[in-house]
Amino acid sequence: MYQGHLDVTVWSPVLFGTAVSVEPNLTPALNEDINAGMVLLNIKVDGCVKWKVGSLVTGCYRLLVNCPASIPFSGRLAGTGPAIKDQLGQQCAVDV
């Protein structure tokens, strides 16, 4: 993905579904999440970042990101089951 000068990228996922296949051994943990009213996710990125200044392009700098996310369940969307949405308001660890 290209990130231009002063560009901002916001990731705001909405996850929903009524007929999603789930491994049977995950059912107890998912029921705990439903009872708690939230899903805990750990979002990780392992990538490469390059900078371009004029015609000069730097080498690859390793990018490691680790973002814990507590995503609360929202109300229902029209025609769907329960949905979850978050804008990742927690601290992320970033290493370049």
C-alpha cells in the first residue's frame, strides 16, 4: 500500500454475520466474549517501509506493529446478527 506525504489511513472494521462457521472447540471462548460484551483481538503487522525523497528511495526498514483491541459488541445492523466495531483507541507498540 502506498502512503503519500501527510496521508492518514484509518482502519475501522465492522464484523458481522449470522451463518459463520466456527470450530467447535472455540464455542466456549466465543460464548465468554458474548457474555462479556466484547471481543479481545491482538492485531499484528510485520512489513517493510521505504521512503522516497525526490529520486532517492531508501532501503527497506522493518516495521513491526502490535495493537491490542477490545472491541465491544454494538447493536444490530439491518438484516444481520450482532455486529462489532472499533477504532482501536488503545496504545499500539510500533518498532521501525
